Amino acid sequence: MNRIDGYIAAPFTPMLENGDLNLNLIPEYTSYLIRNNLDGAFICGSTGEGALLNKEERMALVEKWIEASKGKLKIVVHTGGTNLRDQLSLAAHAEKAGAWAVAAMAPAFLPPSRNEELISYCKAIAKSAPGLPFYYYHIPALNGVHLSVTELLSAAQREIPNFAGVKYTYLNMFEFEQCRHIAEGKYEMMWGLDEMFLDGLAYGNRSGVGGTYNHCFSLYSDMSKAYQLKDMEKCRELQHKSHQFCEILGKYRGNIMGGKRIMKFLGLDCGPNRIPLQTISDQEEIMLKKDLEAIGFFDYCNH
């Protein structure tokens, strides 16, 4: 099974002021990610407000991202939601459209409460795109699903032949390390906590999916290089910059809202958030920019 073996951004979904998709921005967005040395894009995830989009919108995004990237980005399509029938259609469509992989988080409403249920859920989606790698998206802070990932991987060896790995967005480093060694390291563990990027490196991680990679990927790539050179002082310095940035994001309702508005400062206006999420106001935008300038963010942001 192919592996990401690199770092991919979790893009924002561009929208017009009326809430419709702004598909015309995606070619420029793909060029931006390529220019800033990202290996791929994890589309329609939490950063991309995927759960707030309908099936037709998600399919349109998939087709546009694949068309615009021209094979230069690995497009991973997140199919997670609460309607399994739609998810199966999304997975099958992703394979037909030419995606690199599919992924899914467990549903947040009527979530699986037993590992057997989670395994059946992942198996159904993976089976709908049998020719693509399948990644499980583990993010308990959003969906409240705390089921064992080690048990999922152990079962996947027997039941899900195209199971490729996990996007791991959680604090349990013990479990993360256990997962890395299941089946002699067969499954790719993609790190998903940007504010703890250095922790992932310390546990041997070499791939990840990040929302703030949209803004300042060089910060993380430089941290990875410094780690390889055993320059821990540089690593800590760069991680501190990430902490400062993430702290500001928290002040402005997190990356999904604050981070989306920051893209406007970087030349990619991704528009408003979708209701019920509250778009950053014009006054908040002014304050946000001042806070970013105060930490020197624009000295190391993407261009």
C-alpha cells in the first residue's frame, strides 16, 4: 500500500458571501500549496467544514481539487459524516475521480460505542473505494469517539485490505507509539496536532496533516530538518512560534474560523464560514492582524 510519507495541508473550503462554494479559487489554492512545498491536500475535513457541506458540494470540491492539482498533490478525500449511504457514494466517487486516498472520521451523532461498530463502519467505506488507501481520522475532541485505535488496526489486518493508516489528532502518545509498531509498522500514522509537532517527531513521525500548514508550513518543515540535525534548541524555538500562533487562533474561535480569515492576509480570501459557524467580523479581522504582527507571524508565513 502506498504511503503519504510527507506533509499535507487540510485546506479551507472557499465560499462566496452568499455561502455557495467558490470553486474558482481552487486552482490558485493548489498552486499556493505546491509553491509552499506541501505534498498533498486533505479535503472536506474539519478545517474544510466538510460536515456542513452536502454530498453534491463535496463531490464538486473533489473534482475541482483533482483537476487543479494536475497530479502534483496527493488528494485525500475525507468522506466522514452521519449518513453512511452518502459516505459510501463519496468514497466511490473519490476513486472514480482520481483521488489518491479516502479517509473518514467516526460520526459524531449516534457514534459507534463499541470497537466492532467502528470496524464495520471503516470497512464499509474502505470497501467502496477498494483501489485506494483508506485512512481513519481519529479526532475525539470533535466527535467524542474514544475507541481504541490499536484494536482498530489489529482488526484491519484481517478485515480491511486497503486500510493504510490513521490521521491521529489526539494527545495519547502511548497509543500513538503502540500503533506505529502494529504489524511491523505497516500502518502510516499521520500526526494531526500542529501545536505538538515536535512531540510527533520525537516519536518517529515523518508524515502529518495540518490546518496551520496552510499558513506557515516552512515553520514545520524547518522544525523537521532541525530535528534531523539534532538541533533541539532550534526545534524548541520553532515549536514556540507554533504555540504563539495557535494561541492567537484560539482567541479567534480556532483555526476553522480564525485560520480561514488569515488566508485573506496571505492572498487567498476563502470567504465566510458556513452557518452555524460565526465568520470573523471586520473588527475582529483588524485585531487578528495586529496580534499576528506582534508575534512576527508575517516573517515566517507562506507566500
